[in-house]
Amino acid sequence: MMRSLTAAALAAGLAAPAAAFDLEALSDSERDAFRAEVRAYLLEHPEVLMEAIGVLEQRDQAAQAASDVDLARANLEELQNDGYSFVGGNPDGDVTLVEFVDYRCGYCRRAHAEVEELLASDGNIRFVVKEFPILGEGSTLSSQFAIAVKQLHGDAAYKNVHDALITLRSDADEPSLRRLAEGFGLEADEIFARMGSDEVADEINETRALAQRLQITGTPTFVLEDQMLRGYLPLEQMQAFVDAVRAEG
């Protein structure tokens, strides 16, 4: 009799709203039997737990995506038009893709060639680079170097240096950066003097503050219009997101 009662109660509890079944209305012995029945059921059908966890993860992902959209929209002007970040791709493109990048990040390096292919094959994407060094001294030196080159010599020189840094095999230390500058015909002493300036520090600090507002803690992170894409994505997925954003717009 008790097993029938607890099985019926379990079925009612799973199928009906929470208020339709009152566990407190059971006696102590009925409550213990009900709990034992629930435990036995879950042990016999562990797939129910996996299904519930899957539903919870989907809800969490949906909530995160909605929160990310709100964050991106609230910071869209600074993301896309801060006045100092490098703008590449097609500056007049119909969609804007922003990347927070660290030169020493393995996934940023992996994504680099695919982002370049995306920009070249599409031809209508405006691309903004956010210098976001988070992986130690080599990362910071690399970003300081790239920003100093941009401030002193402009976007074309920056793009050359950016591509070289993201594929640099050696450690990003002063000797390797000096060799890099010389390889592009740039004056290394001038660049290194600029690297320690307030102007360079301000750019990095502004980007770090923006990342904090956007709850960005890792690289690469992409922001495609108001869509936050956290982590590395293969080329095909990036293309699919671009197509989806265009379709919505």
C-alpha cells in the first residue's frame, strides 16, 4: 500500500505544479517512504537526472546569452567606436566584429588565420581589435609594443606588427621585439620609449575596464554587433553567426 502511495505521489509531484503536491501533508513514515521511492526511481533511471541537468544548462545558457546581449548593447559605442582601437577588414562594412585578443593566447593564435579568412572572403565586415593582455609579462609587452607602433606609425604598421606578434614563435621579450621592429624598418628605441607612456597605458586600462563591464575574463572573446561569442569558434560557425546577424538586421 505504501509503495503504491509513494509512487502515486512521485508521479503527481513530477507531473503537476509544485503547489499541487504537499510533502508536509504526509506522515513521517509516508514521507520517508516517499523519499526512498524517489531515490530508488532515480537510481533505476539515472537518465532522468541527466535530462534535468541538460534542461538546467540550457536555461543557464539562454540567461547568459540574454545578459550578454544587454551588456553588449549598453557598451556598443565603446566597443565599436572608441577612437583608438585598430579598425580593419572593411571599415565601411555592414556588420562590426570586435575581438579581445592576447598575443600569447593559444586560441587567439588558432583563430587568427580563420578570422583573416572570414574578413577576406566576406568583404563586408568591419573588424575592431581590442588589446587585452591577460597572460603575463609577455602579453603586456606585446600589447604595449603594438599600441606604441600604432600611435607612432599608424594602422598599416600596426597591422604588420599585429600579424607578426600573433604568430611569433619566440618569447615576447625586449630583444625579440627589437628584432621585430627592425625587420619592419621601425626605430626600436622610439617604440620602447613610447611603450611606457601614459598614452599606451591609457588604452590598455580603458580596454580592461570595458572587458570588466562586459564580464570578459578570457581570450579570444568576440562581439558581433550585440552578440557575445566567448572563446574560439571555427570559421564555419563564425560565418553562420555573421549570416544570422545580417538576417536579423
